[in-house]
Amino acid sequence: MTKYLKPSLSLEDQIKLLESRGLIINNPSFAKHILSNISYYRLSSYFYNFWEDKSGHKFFESSKFESIVNIYNFDSELRTICFKAIEAIEVSVRAKLSVFLSCNYGPYWFDNENIIINKINHKENIKSIQDLLNQKIKEQFIKEHFKKYSEDSYPPSWKLLEITSFGLLSRLYGNINPSIKEKKAIARSFGLPNHEFLESWLKSISFIRNICAHHSRLWDKKLSTPLIPNNLKGKWLSKINLTNIKRDGLYINLCCIKYLVDNINPNNDFGSEILCLLKNYKYDIDLDKMFFPSNWDKDELWVK
């Protein structure tokens, strides 16, 4: 068994190491400040695109520390914009699941085996709910519910869903039988033709949400692959761009987020915020790394 034996490095030694590998650091005081607040290891995930020799961690000639920090800042702002948009989607999914299903299948529809596809997945979802309740039992509205209704195993869905994660919301929706008309109705309420697209989109967006929540690198990461319809009722992508789009890149996932947010709130700022962000960092960011098509901002989805 091999042990990690490398010694920790002081901020000064971290700077020397980067310089020895070819990174240009014009302002050591600035670099020291950044490394003391972000950490070398966290920032190192942004080094990859600057390495000429990845095995030796050698930087391309003329690579600058400031350029790496700019990409880090871009990614941070990108996550903030995405997280805000995903919040609107998450809140809307909670509301629609509760409203559409509670009326016909009662407040405890999530534990109704007659409307699910997979019993094993159902048991896992219920276990996740029980674990969640054990963790969130100190939430005031949950505590008050069980104090008043002590014989209940769960609070009703309109309370329960307020503490469920996006991932669990996605799994609950995904395990509803497609023969249940409400499943398709929920998808259509988001402007999608059927449940398969919404299931796929929620899964992909849940992955992005977790990246944002954990402050991980997003901008050039390989992501989930959402199902992509050729046509939608609302503003969508041109057939030319759909043909050439990489399905596991950031761009197509941003398109899915924007389409859903546009259906929830037509006056949202997501599109303008993305456009402004890319304009502010146009000299630092390679759009090809995020698989943006060359004429992406001309598609009706992105035109205000």
C-alpha cells in the first residue's frame, strides 16, 4: 500500500512551484492573496486547459496566473446564475407534483404503489424520504406537523416536498407510471411534449445543481445527456444547431434550463445574464470548450 508522502507547501513555495512549471506570475502579492483564499488544489482544476504537458504539469508558453483566475471567476459567476435559475425550476416542480398528483391520488401519492413503475426504486425513494425526515425533523413546520398529527408516517406532499432534494424530486417523478395522465400533464405544463423529455431534463439539471451547490468546476465539464426534441411550442433551437450540438456539453444543458425557466417566468433574466457574463469574459473563455455553436446567440431561444 502506497502512502502520500509529499510535504505541504507554503504560499511562497506554491508560487515558486507554479513559476518553475512555466506559469507567468506578474504580481506575487496578488497570487499569494488568491491562493490563501481559494487554495492551490481548488484552483488547480482550472490548470488543465493551460497545460502543454499534462503528465509533467508544464504550462503552455505565455500562460498567466491572472488568466486562470479570470476563468475561475467566470465559472463562479456562471454557477451563481445557473443556481438561481435552477431554484425556480425546483420550486415549480415541487408545486406541480403536489398540485397535479394530490388532487387525484391524495396527499400521500408518493407512497402509492399503484401509480409507480419500479417497486425497488419506490422502496429506495421512500427510504430517502424517511432518512430526510430524520435529518429535517427540527424544521419547524415538520416538527409542528408531527406534534399535531403524531400517528402520521409522513407529512402530506405539499409539506414533504419542501424539504426534498432536486434529485429526489426527479426520481419521484421518474418512477410515476406513464399511464398516469398527470405525469404527461406536468411535462406539458413545462412546454414539453411528454414525460420522457422532462425526466431526462430534470436528471441533467439535478446533476448541474449539485455541481453548483458544491462549488465545483462547471464551465467545461462533461455533463449528463438530456433528450432533445427537434421542435417545441416555445422558442427553441434551430435545426442546424441541433444537428451539431454536443449532447453532454454545457451549452445544450443551458438551453434546457432556459427553456424551462422561460415557461415558468417569461420575464426572467437568465438569458440576458448569460449573454452579459460571456461578454464580460470574452477574452478569457473559449466557447468551444462549452460546445457553443458559432451562431448560438442568433437562435430564437436566446433572442430577447
